[in-house]
Amino acid sequence: MKAKYRVVYYNIVDRLDYENSLLKRWKVDNLELIEAKDRSGGHTFAEVAAEADGAVVEYEAVTRQVMEKLHRCKIIALQSIGYNNIDVRAATEMGICVTNAPGFCAEDVALHCVGLLVDLARNISYFDRKVRGGVWDYESAPAMHRIRGKTVGLVFFGSIPKAMVPMLKGLGLRILAYAPTKTAAYLSSFGVEKAGALDDLLRESDFVSLHMPLKEETYHMIGAEQLGKMKRTAFLINTARGSVVDEAALGDALQNGTIAGAAVDVIEDVEGHKTVLTSLENTVVTPHTAFLSEESFYKAREIALRQLVQRLVRQEPPENLVNRELADRMSGCRNRGPEAARST
């Protein structure tokens, strides 16, 4: 009888009927998917995944100390673009492949970003709050201007900004991008201008939209100094990660009139959901839902499962390998059968 690879899905929202149907369609019969839902603190992720060959987590922090307890783990697959909850350096040292799901929600987040931009420009949420509060009045509202001909500054240029480009162009906006790894010719092929430096983009843009991953070098990348370089009439949009912005500095900038307003789908206090931004009139705040649609929900799950099949069943580097250095040394990924435990 063929031995099976065991994969723990820890605290994932839905049941695994969809994943199992995909395995059946792909004719994969040696991957066993195990649901582990425990938010009461009775069993930790390290305990339930100690003897698993792979794992899928959502928001669980997987530290070096946790990974040291995963005796057989060869891959941690994420159903998300971001992977800042995983200690990738430690995973690489231990030969554990880390994968994500880039592009699974690009269209959804792009549309959300453009929606936030229009909301800020037209005071839609502002007026909605006023009317619901019994005030039918527009004379005291912040000034509104047409957006055609205005400049949108995109900070980094991955799949989401690319999906935004035709939407923004349809609104008649000029697009500028700060993307250090992209050439001017590459950006020009999308009809986007290259900003030589972040400061240049901040000074020129009427709307600044953030799309960088959260890493050590991007933590508080937008702080008081950067906000001070923006136009007083400009707006900030953040659908990346809360901590790429110094939220306290942003609150001060919004209250002091340093910038005109902000719209965010992410905040710094991921656990407590507390933010000064919800107390301000010149903000729009959504609860980390930019990625969400029925289509993106299933696409992320399919992508994560493909990574597991590639690593465990096919014994090859996963397509969306975050720690790419492991691709050249798959033996470091513990390329062995499901019966083999990690050597210590």
C-alpha cells in the first residue's frame, strides 16, 4: 500500500471538501489532508503538526521555535500573498519550503484600491456617515475635485498595481511608479512612468497607493518624514500591510492637515483591531477585505494545494517557492518519502 504524505490545515476557515475534490480530479491519492481547528488554546499548531509532512496556515505565527518541533515538515504553504508570519530564514536553514499564492486576488485588490481612490475623491463614505447621522448637508464637506489628469503614485509594481493600470487609465489618471527592481522600459510597456526615487513620487502624486510586502526594510517605510513630502491635497491608500505605515504619524498628518485624507484596508494592530484612523473624518477604513471574493477564495486554496503536490508528491521545487535558494538543493528540502522523519 502506497504511503501517504500528511498535511495539516490549521485553523483554516472552510472544510477541505474542495481540496479533496481537486486531488481526486488530479488523480493524486497519496496526499492526506487533515483539518485541525483549535482556537481555544487546547492544542498548538506545533503539537498537531509535529509529525506532518506539510502544513497550511493562515495567520498563525510560525517561528523558529515552532519549526524546530515540526520533525517531518518539508513545506509550509500559504493561501496568501504575504508571508511575514513565517520565519523564512529559519525555514530555509531547516530545509522547509515556504510558498505563497501571488496573484490570486490581484483583480480584487486592484478594484478595491480604485474604489477607495474614488471614495476619497468623492467623499462617498464621508457623506454616508453624515446622512446616517441625520445631517443632510454638503456645504461643510471637504473640497472635491475632478480626478482626470491627476497623478497616482504606485509604490512597488507587482500583480496588483498591474491590474490597477487599465482601471486608472480609464479614469484619465497619470500613473507613476516607484519600483526599484523595474526598468523604465518595463514600466513604460504598461503606460507607467518610473519615479527615480520614493521622494519624487510622494511630491508629485495626488494619490499614493502602497503595494510593498512587509519586510524589515519596508517596516514604517511611510512615516512622518515621507508624509511631510506629500501634497497637502494628496491622499494615501494602503492595502498592503498595516506596518508599512507608521500609523501614529499618519494619524498626526491627517489631523494636522499635512495630507488631505487616507483610505486603508490594513492597520498596525492586527490582533486588537484598534486604530486612531476610525475616529477621523478624513479616512475610509475597511477590515482587510480587499482580497475577498468567492473567486479569490477558491483560487488561493487551489494554488496552495498545487504547491503541496509539487513538493511532496512530485518531489520538485514548488512553483511559488518564497525561499528560492532551496530550489537548487532540493535535498535540503528533505526530498524523501513520507516515512522518513527529519534527522537531527
